[in-house]
Amino acid sequence: PKDFTYNELKTLLSGLGYEESNLGKTSGSRVLFFNKIIKHEIKIHKPHPSNIIKSYLIKFLIDQIKEKAL
């Protein structure tokens, strides 16, 4: 989709067992999604100024999820 938002991404990853975490005070827009059960992390940048996820990031996330067979 071309209008997939960051909030929708958080909901999707949460449903797959990932928890969102900031990477510290100086992380800027970087965030970490970590799944404790399978010990897998996904590091991304929050989209800005828009809340829409870029297509290259959607492809990256799909590859990450397929790699872990979620």
C-alpha cells in the first residue's frame, strides 16, 4: 500500500509479538522493534514529516518478517 502509516505498522508488528522501543535520548527518529520470543530486532527510522511509511521500508519489513517466517 502507498498510504501505510507508522501507527498501522506499530499495530501490525505488535500483533506479531514485537515491542517498540526508542534507542535512547539521542536516537532521533530511530526506533527498535524487538520480539522477545524469537529474539529478533528490526531497527527503522520513523517517517517524517509525513506519517506514511516509504515503499522501500515496506519491502524491507516484508523481507524481515518472511525471513523469520512470521
